[in-house]
Amino acid sequence: MSRILLVLLMLVATAGAVVAYGDPEQIVRASHQVSHMLRGNFVAPAPAVQIPRGQGGEFALRAKINGVSAPMVIDTGATSVVLTWETAKAIGLPIDMLEYNVDLETAGGHTKAARLTLDRLAVGRLVEKSIPALVVPRGQMKTNLLGMSFLDRLESWGVRADKLMLNGYPDVLGRHRRGRTASN
């Protein structure tokens, strides 16, 4: 009986979300959740990561870019993930083929950057695929930036006390959530 009430509640909530938001991606996600509940499957908890504030006020972390560990700093003012030339080389990106044709303003001034797509970027249990990124020329920056091209893919993020909370979407299918690609 309680399971039926739970399913009915989920259906009403889904219908409300459809009417309120009309977001096709949210509708599909809610539809998957309800169908899995009806089959007796439950949604795995959403992955979350907490990053403590550093002594300088920054939120620094180690991410895995295409499987290689790299230091990064969260930068909500950066529209994209931005990698140093040195990091791009260390993770095996095709730096000899990059075209530096994107104007970029950094804390150090104006520079050019090259566009590319990272196959996979992981921050703890948060994993995203096909992340747009920029690479700056050698010596132009000292720090890799985790910008909005990654943060926008999360369900939410925000600062509480001296911790940055990054929250992914719940895992509806019982697997780690994949990044938003054409096949999702």
C-alpha cells in the first residue's frame, strides 16, 4: 500500500514538474525514475563532493582529466574549464595540433587559448564526459581552472560555511552518471 502511495506521489510530482518547467531533459529523467520505481528499482543516491576552502580563500582540488590527476581551482567566473599548456601536455592532449584562436582574459591579462573537448573529467565521484575546455599557451597561467563548462552539468553547487558543495544528479539506472552527450 505504501509503495502505491509513493508511486502516485512520484507521478503527481512528475506531472507538476512537467507543467512548471517543461524542460525535456528533466521530464525524461523523472520518467525514468518513475518507471524504475514501478519495477522495484530505486534511485541510487546522488554523488556529492565537498571541497574545503584553502588558506587563500580558494577552493583547490585534484581532478582526473582523461584518467590523469591534475590540480585545479574552482573558478565560477571562468566560462570554461581552462588548462595550462603543461597540464595539457602531461595528460596527453594533442598540443602540437592546437590552434590558439580564442581571446581570453585572465587574472594576468589578455591571452589566446585553444578549444578542445576533454573525454572525461572527474572530481571525486562526480564524472562528466565530453567537457568543453580551453588550453592556454605555455607559461601563460600557473593554475588549471574548473569553470562553468563543468559546474553547469551538476545538479547544484554552492558554498556552505567554508566548504564548496558539488552535487551531481541521482543515478537512476544504477550506474555512474554519464556526461551529457548526444547518446544520452
